[in-house]
Amino acid sequence: MTPFTRLTGIAAPLPVANVDTDMLLPARFLKTVSRKGLGAALFRAQRFDANDVERPDFPLNRRPWRHAEILVALDNFGCGSSREHAPWALRDFGIRCIIAPSFADIFYGNCFKNGMLPVVLGAAQVEVLMADAEQPETAIMTVDLEQRTITRTQGETIGFSIDPQRRQRLLDGVDDIAQSLAFEEKIAAHERGWRIAAPWIRGLAADFAKTETSG
């Protein structure tokens, strides 16, 4: 996973509350287990009409926002189903940071697992950044995870809070599995110790497996 330290990029405005995961990625695109190519289906119904022609009024179809790396949205972003394909689509499109007053819990956690930074700010601060994002000349922002700040084009800095462990995982570029594998030797040593201290456990496990198979 690519580490997230400091990002300077174009912020796209999405002044919509309760953006659900079906809006982010319609269910018909969930057949794949690959994370590549899903960016084309992001906000599919909003970006394209029934004939697959781009809707010119949608921000991500217009310059400079079609190259956005930051998304500024409203309350309860990522609600609905828990599909991880939704953050996959955002990440594949190029979005690495989402700023909103609140997020759905599962989506919020999935962002960290996929190398994206969800930033929670007060409604008044989001309103300021939304106004910046709506104008091409002020749409560029810098999100600094090390300093926990967002710097506007005008130079003003806005601070944000984040769980220290999740912050460190993004800085290091590791997900939950990679973090666990960092303790692989200790885990293996623990397992070896239990085989010696409690050898009967292997027998119980084998008996349980046979019972499950025969049942």
C-alpha cells in the first residue's frame, strides 16, 4: 500500500449529504475482485447518462476536477452497504483524501485499509473548503498527515484529528494484514510454544474437523 504523508492536489466539490456506496459504485460492478478499472464506474449514474455520455454538469467530468485527488463532501459520506468496492473505485479514480463532517463507520474504516485518508471536520470548516473547491483558482489544497493539517490556496491552515494508530498505518503504508505479518516470527513462536505446552489441542482440532466433515 502506498504511504500517505503529504498530498497537494485538486479538490473536487460534492455538496451532497448521505452519499451511499451504491451511488459511489452501482451494484452491477461488484462482480470483479480486482481493484483495477473500477474508477471508470465511480459515480456512474451521476457522471454518465443512459447512453454512457458524460454529464457536463458533474464536477468530476469538468476541468480541473476530473483530475481531483481530494473530495470535499457533506454529512454521512459512504453510508449504505459495506461494499469495499466503493473505496476501491475512489482510489482507482485517483482520490486519496475525502473531507466531510461525518462518515459511515464501515466506509470510514475501509478508507484506511485502502490507503485513503478520511478527514472529519466541523460543518463550518467543510463549508469553507467546499467554497474553495468550487473555484478552479482555489481548488488546490495540501493535506499533511504528519502535521495533521489542511492548507488552503490562500495559505490558511486547518487542523484535524485522527486516531494515532490509523494515522501511523497510513504514514507507513501498511494495512491490517501487513501490520500483523510484522509480528510473524512472534506468532509462529507462540504457536510452537502451545504445541509443546498443550499437545492435546492438536488432537481436539483434528477430532473437530472430522466431526464437521462427517456431519
